Amino acid sequence: MIRLPPLPTIQEIIRIYGLSARKKLSQNFLLDLNLTRKIIKTAGNLKDCCVVEVGPGPGGLTRSILNTEVEKLIVIEKDGRFVPSLEILSDASHGRMKIIQGDILGFDMSDVVPPEYTCQWQDNTPNIHVIGNLPFSVSTPLIIRWLNSISTQSNLWSRGRAAMTLTFQKEVAERIIAPPRSEYRCRLSVMCQYLCNVSLKFSIPGKAFVPPPKVDVGVVKFVPRREPLIRQSFALVERMNRHLFHHPNKFCFKSLGTLFPPDREDLIWTMVELSGVDAQIRPFELTNEQVGQLCNAYATIIGQEPDILTYEFRSQKSAKERRQKVTKVLALEQRLLSSSFPNENIDSEKDQR
């Protein structure tokens, strides 16, 4: 087993290179190597694996990864200030580590993972793992983007059902794993769970990070499913969940109504009938399977009336609000004019006489 030689501590690296966490990038360093080892242990056996680490920063998690039997480590870091400190680890890694400077939001990880790690989707998970202490500001949009890739088996997931071990704000982590009827149940819960088996492994107190965030952090593991629980396109499932959870605590009938024009209430009842889902259940009570039934019913309706897909509740609502605002402004202007020239009509009548 290859281990790293003695190196300066992370604290020393930060001091040597004058590194600091940037608030605008939502950076929080995890310097406690006991915790970084625990995260890596949670990821599972990394022997002979290719690991992609997202946002390594000064390299706390990176060290713990390199102290396993990982075969190849690719780190992707947006902030160029950390490259010199990561190069120290790369030089000590016996050729196992590669540094890429780039923005993970627009990065195709399949370009850097060698093809020999590829497995068929129906096989066991490949020896590929994504690990990251994600900045809070990008964690949710990033996981949605990756879920989309999982649904189409693209990006890194063209190599197979690669697992992920990632950090999130504790509340976001609770939302990701929330079962039906949970107070945390939301759109993100369904989007993650219909494509992946998800589990909250453990929590880390905010004070363990530098600088300490005001919230605790949850470590979540994702393993893509062989078969998604909902067999519709990612865009349709996302649209359905966005509308369902627009009114999470009201009956589904009201949420489903936002999918259709106001004069097409008949389609809501058609959807309820096709799906077999009770219209008086609340969205946060729905199981993933029930959401799938609603998606199937919606897809059937769209197949019969394609124009329905272009209807946007929010744009209609915005147009109505704009009209109401214009009406109020015009009414206010009329009142102001009337109060400014109270005798105008009287003077006009006198002139006519």
C-alpha cells in the first residue's frame, strides 16, 4: 500500500501560501484529518479506483484519498490559488494524482477518466467514485446537473453507475434523503431518489470547518439505480416536481392545476383518473412511485395535446401581476390629476357659457 511521505500539515500549507477561504466562493476548509478520513471511509473501498475529487481546496480530503489504495486521483479545482499546494501532494503521490483547473459546473468528467474503468450500466458499480466537500453556493445546482447526466448516462456516467460521496448543508442533506410525510420532503427529494439510492452517512458540526459556517454539514452517498423509479425524461420529471411542490402543503389538485391553463380544469381530473392518485393528498405525502404515476399521466395528456407543454403558470401569473400593477398606477395617476385640478371641469363649463 502506497502512503504519502511526511508533509507539511494543512495548516502549515495554508500559512506558507497565504491561503484563505473566499466567502464569495462559499469556501470552507475541513482541516481535521480524522473527519476527512471518516468521509473517505464512508465512500467505501477505493482500492484500484479512479477517484474524481471536486473542489479540493488546500487538500485535506485529497490527503486522505491518497492514503488509501486508490489507483488514480483527479482533482478539479476552480480557484488557481490552491494549485501550488496541490502540486505538493501530486509530487508525493507516486504519479497517482492529476490536477485540473476548471469550473466543475461546465466540466465533462468522462474526458479525464480513462476508458478502462468503464462498466456496463447493468453491471456492478465501476471503480469510479466522485468525492467532494462542495461549496454551499453550487451544491444544489451541481447535483441537479449531475442527476440529469445520470438520467441520460452521460458525462461521467457514460462510464457506468459511478457513486458519489458529497457534503451539503445539513438541511439540504435532510431534503435529499427525506421520505414521504417528512417535513423536509421537497422537489429535491424526489429528483434524487428516483434516480439514486441515497443515504445520509453522518453529520459534521459547522465549527469543524474554517471559517465555521453557521450551519452543520451532512455527508451524503449517492449510488445510481440500475432502473429509475420514474420512466420519463428528466425534463418532464423535473417539471412535474416543480409544479407539485409549488404548493407542498395544499392538496395535489391545486398543485396540478398549475400545469394547465385556468380554463382546462378538465385536464386535472383526467390526470387524477389516469394516475389513480388521490387529488386530496398533499405533495409532501406522495411516494416516488405515485409521483411516477402522475408523470406517466401527464406524458399521456401531452401526447394527446402537445400545446399543453408550452403553458407556463409563472409567466401567466407574472403577466396578470403586471396588468394589475399598470391598472393601479393608472388609477393613482388619475387620482393625482383630479386632486391637482379640482376646478378644471367647472372652469370649462363657464367658458362654454
